[in-house]
Amino acid sequence: MTTLLHIKASPRDDGSHSEKAANHFIATLRDRSPELAVTGIDIWDTDLPNFDGALLAAKYARLAGQPFTDEEARAWSRIEAMVRTLDAADIVLISTPMWNLSIPYRLKHYIDLVAQPGLSFSFSPETGYTPLLRPRPVVAILASAGDFSAGLSWGRPDLATPYLREALKFIGLVDAEIVPVGPTAGKTECVLAAAARAARALDDLSARFTGEGA
């Protein structure tokens, strides 16, 4: 059975362009692989622990090779569970809006929590940083009011795409496919065309992931 983990980063209950595109992608995958099992993490409904106190102390204890206190072990176990959930998925799907040129702070919080030494990356002075998660298909749907297909959008840069690609690569989720949905505001024909482009790109990825692509 193929498992897909959907990390949802839009706080909107309806009308989310990233969520609509994600639902389309999941539906096309299910058409091709009816056995697909989907689990979701809604980062707005998930209890993301603050990275301070015992949790921060546990990270530095891990980096120093020191044993955990009981409180540190309890705090670290929550992070271990989050990384296990991420690493168990055969396909990872992230759907997010662009906020202020980058990603929502809650998605950044989630990424900061799962990027941890000994769990998703390692470090040594001889070899530097090494990702620990196994590669697998990763799709990040990025919805924006702007159109960044030709570069800047009204003078604004897209900082979300390079961040997502490098942050995921750092922990082993290499070669993430970033699928833009934009513009999501403005002339109706432009918005509809952007949604159609994203749907076609997601259809191609669905075919490739299920062995039907070229």
C-alpha cells in the first residue's frame, strides 16, 4: 500500500487555492492507485511545541552526546514521533500559500521541529551535514496572488520556492517538485489559467509517481 502524508498549511476552511490543487492531485493519484492511503497534518490544528525549555535543552544534549534528563526525554519523544510520521510516508505533499514572499510561520515552525540532529540530519566536522531521511516523491504546491513564472512579480521575489527546496533537501527529501498556483488574484481568465497549469503539472507528476509517465 502506498501512503501519502499531506501537510496542509492554509488556514482557510474553504476557497484555498493550494488546498483545491492538493485535492486534485490526491484524486488523480487515487484514480491511478486506488490503494493509496492518505493521512493529513493540518498545521493550524496541530499542537506544535515551542522550541524552548526542555526541548531546546534536549537538542543541545543530543549535539553534545549527553544523556537526556527525564523531562528532556519526554520533550524529545514528541519530536521523534513527528519525524517518524514524516519518514513513514511514501509520498509527501505540502500545500501552502505564499505569505509575505515566503511561507506561513506555522509551516516554518513545523519544518524547524522536524529538522533535528540524529533524527533527520547528522553532522561531523569531517563530512559536514548529512541528511538522514530517505528520498521519496515530494510535491509542494505553492499558491500566490502573484505570478512568478517570469521572475519578479511586481518587483516582489519568490523566497518560498528556494527555501522549501533547500530545507527539504537538508533532511533528505531531495528534488522536491514545487508546483506554483498563481496568480490567484486579478483577472478571472488569468486565475483560471494558473489553476489549469497547476492541474496539468500535478497530473504529470501523478502519472510519473505511479509509473505511467514518460
